[in-house]
Amino acid sequence: MIRVSAGTANVLGLKPLQSDVRPTTGYFLTGGRCEAACAFCPQSSGTGARLSRITWPQYSLPEVLQALTNPSPLKRLCFQASYSSGWYPSILLLLSALQEHKITVPVCVSCRPGSLGEVKGVLDAGADRVSIALDACTREVAAAVGRSWDDTWSLLCQAARAFPGRIGTHLIIGMGETEREAVECVQQTLRHGIHTALFAFTPIRGTVMAEKNPPPVGLYRRVQAALYLLKQDPHRRLVFDTQDRLVLSESEKDTLSPEAFETPGCPDCNRPYYNERPGGVLYNFPRRLSGQEFHSCMGELENSP
Ligand code: SF4
């Protein structure tokens, strides 16, 4: 069996679902019960039907492979391997099954490898990218939410050096870091050649952090703007005020385009409603922005804090 995000199952014809935006990447959850204890994640709290806001119904692997061989709008597949013993051989088997079925869209694996050898093994088995989630932006926040920062950072840097352009990470904004710490973490990842996907912290019922608020939208917009600018020049000098708030110059603002506020991550990864409630704040836009939406985002850059 394999767990498939509800939106992906809909695109693959496995599940009816009303949604105004469809995923352009197919998202799958693999492996056994997660053995990590991350304070923000429903997978570690026993409310494991969800990852972030998303439900993940189960399907048989042959059924999913069959659906993937039919024409679909999916431009990428993303396998999120839970932190469980056996994740590594399972993901290798899965990648081999994709090749046997001649499924050729690019594949990412988001996982917690224990060594550079495991990263290489996943890439050699057919993944075009491996994402190793830092999640927390600082060592202190990582410790507070139950993650190990130093080992993950060290492996990320080694992997990015060994496999340039093929290593990414996830950062969750709003778990306790300052705005400056979030931006500086983004800058460090890009300086090391690590692709960086941003997520807004999302409180989920049943988790340790269920009562914590998501980040203020102004703060999130500024981190998105910083990512956009730093992708162009990771050595750009950014300015902060005395509250550790990013201060963008008029010329930096003029450089921003609507793309700055679209879901950042691997190519074609749009993660619709991963962090957002339909009708609520769209932290990451899973589609092109309208002119009015871009105007609103630019206005939100000025929001406090
Ligand atoms: S950025 Fe998207 S496609 Fe890439 S590993 Fe993360 S969730 Fe998967």
C-alpha cells in the first residue's frame, strides 16, 4: 500500500474531490509509522492520517502505478519517506518499480538519510533530487521542536557538494525563529547550493504545537522576497531593522515579480492548500497570481511585525 495526497489521488482518477487548484506534482507518503517526534507534525503525534493539512488515503501500489502510466497533468512525483526503519530499501524498490513501468517524469525523494551513501543510492536509483528537511531555521528551534540540526546541516552541505543541483531542503517559517534568523538560514542554504522550499508553520490539532499561531503574513512575504532575491545573488547584503525585520530597498522591491510569492521548491511543485485553508491566507500561491493579488502581496511586505 502507498499513501497518496487527496489532491494527487483526484488528479490520478482515484478519488473525487472538489478543488479550484490541482497539484502539478504528485505527492506520496511512504514507509511505516514515523519514529521521529517532531512537535509540529501529526505523523509523530499518533494523528497520522495527515501530513500538515493534507489527508493521505491509501491505495495499492499496483493501482497507483497503473494510474501513473495513464496520461496526467503531473509534471513531477514527490515521495515523502517517513522516518522509519526500512525506509531506504522501500524507496529503492519503489524507484525501481517506477522504472519498470516506464514512468519518466522527474522524481524527488524527501527523506532523512543517515549517510551520503544513502543519498547517492536514492539518486542512482532514479530520483532526480533528494530533499533533506531541516524544517527548523536555527539549532535552538530545532532542539525545541525535536529535530537534530547539526547532523542534518552537515549532511546537507556534504550532499550539495557531492551532487550539485540535486539536493534540496524544507524550511518551516514561524516555529520560533526571528525574521532575521529565517532569512539568514535561507541565505546559508543558497550559498551552499541547496534548493530551498518554504513552508508556513501550520498548527494541526493533536500535535504539541496545535495552539501556536501561523506566522504573520507580512513576515512570510518578506522571507519569500528574500528567497527570490537571494536566488539571484546568494551573497547579496540584506538589511534588517532593530527589530530584526528585513528592510527592502525600493530597487529590491522593483526587482520582485509575482513569481516571488508562488510556491517555492522543486520545479512544478505547487503544494495546493498544504499550509492554507481554502479562503484563508495564501502563504504560497499554487498558481500564477492575478495583478490584484501581486499588488496585495507587495502591500503585505510592509505589514508589521
Ligand atoms: S519542494 Fe516539493 S517536490 Fe521538492 S521535495 Fe519538497 S515537497 Fe517534494
